Amino acid sequence: MMSADQEKVFAVTCPCCQSTLWVDPAARNVVKSEKTAKKKASLDDLLMKERQKQEGFAHKFEATAEIEKQKRLKAKEKFEKALANQDKED
């Protein structure tokens, strides 16, 4: 059974770190604090995330290289067309 003093104390959870504070409103102080244990990522999880990140970089690089290749082909076609039009005008 709780005493009258314990009934006045209330718990507050921090939205950032999820720690719990027990506050006594009459005394305006923290009676108790408790930090929550942070979940540590396993090595396998970290390796999988790094592998996915590397694959993403490789995919982006390939896509960028393909776009540049298409731009060069279009520029070459326009240049050849311009040369052909110049030859016709001469």
C-alpha cells in the first residue's frame, strides 16, 4: 500500500531519451531517475546496412554513368547533324 507521500509523486518519461523521472510536486524535485537501456545494433545488422549502402552507391553511379553516356550520344548526333547541314549550305 502506498503512503500519502508516494501518491503525490508522479512519473515523467523524456520524449528524447526515454528516461523516466519520478517527481515530487510538493518539494519540486526529482525523487528518482532511471535511464533506459539503449538497444545496441548487432554486428550483422551493421554489416548488412553498410552492404546495402554500398550497393546503393554502386547503383547510383551506374545510373549516372548511363545518363552521361546518353547525353554524349545526343550531343554527338546534334554535332554531326549540324556538320551535315553546314555542308549542304556550302
